[in-house]
Amino acid sequence: ADLIASGAIPVARLNEVHRQAESSFIVRAAHAVNAGEEPESAPPGQGDFFFVDAADPPTILDRLRTMVLERIPAAFGLDPIRDVQVLSPMNKSELGVQNLNRELQTLLNPPSSGAAEVQRFATTFRVGDKVIQTRNNYQRDTFNGDIGRVAEIDAVDQVLTATFDGRPVEYDFAELDELQLAYACSIHKSQGSEYPAVVIPVHTQHFVMLQRNLLYTGITRGRKLVVLVGSRKALWIAVNKSETTKRFSLLAERL
């Protein structure tokens, strides 16, 4: 921001939409949020952005489960694990990343008799789980934010194999702190990524993180579909809260 404000360097502004068509309701929603306005849902069955009204966390969680498992796959032909990404503003709370991952793992990849699984660092990993790399590892050529699937768990050699874009990567059980479940991930972690479908829970229990720029980022991660599930009050707070941390660097003045 200081570099731009200084006027001392060339600035290019990205204003051409590539991820969706200009007529997309996702684009309209993103523009509305950016302008401090509440986004409007597309007409039923005719668009790619929807707001599903749900007042309390248990109802939001129930609607979110139905969206991921049934409604989105049926209406758009998308795979609930590969194509649908749940994004949450926070890690903790009932609607935070950690709890959503437990709920969605139980829903989409439940334990089965005789199937290998391993529990490490308070997380249970099963074959078929969607996982995310949480730090850069140059030896493995895997980087923070890479999403893959658990392909094999060898309990004898204590090795978990995950595939990233078809490439197998091995982890000793002691190294599984580099992986987390990725049925849900934080909006912060999603920056720079895009997904066929995005589902975002919005509730006042996320109050500290309900901010315009974060909601804008979440909405613009989706290519084909974005669904907000939550309360109108929380959406209003997020759209109207645009405070950013003030910096006192004097960099703009110095430039």
C-alpha cells in the first residue's frame, strides 16, 4: 500500500476477470462485497453464487453437510472431496477449520472395517483423505498449501503415502505434523488458490475475523460455484467491517 501511495513506482491494476465470465454472480458478489454492499444470490438454478440463510451453528453445520454431500454434487456434477472446498474464517470454534474437518471426514470418508488409519498430532488420517501440506519441504518438493490425497498407509513400516497431482510423496508417521486434513481450510490458507466449488460458513462466532477483505478473498476462490451458509447479521458485519491495521512506516513519504 505504501509503495502504491508513494506514486514513485509504476503500478499495474488487475481489473480483467479471468476466473469466471463477467456476467457471473460470483463476480457480482465480489464487486458488491468490495463496495461494502451485501451480495445477492442468483435466481434458483440459474447462477453460481448463493446465500443460504441459517441462524445458529448447528443449523449451519447441518446445511453445510447437505450442501457438500448431496446438493452440490447432484446439481453440478462435482465430486464432494475433489471439487468442493469448505473455507472458514477461523481455525477454532464449532464452525472453524478443525471441527469442520472432523465433521466432513466422518461424512465423506468414515472409518471402515479393516481399513488402515493412523492417528498423529490429534488427527486421524485414513486412505482417501484430502490433506494439505502445511510447510515448505524442498526435499519432498511439496509446499505450503499443496492439496493431495492419502493413497496408502503402511502400519508396519510406519509410512503414509499421499499423492499430489498424481505424484506419490512418503511421510514417516513422525513427520505427519506436516499434513492436515483439507476438507476444510482457512480463507487465509486459500489465498492464491482456486477451486471448482467453495462453501463458506458465516456466523457471528467468527466475529473477530468477519472482515470485508477476508470475505472477498473467500468468494473469489470459486470458479464454478460459491455458497455462503450462515446468518444475515454475520454477513452484514463482514461486509461493513473494513478496518485494516494502520502502518506507520513513513515509506511512502521517503519514496
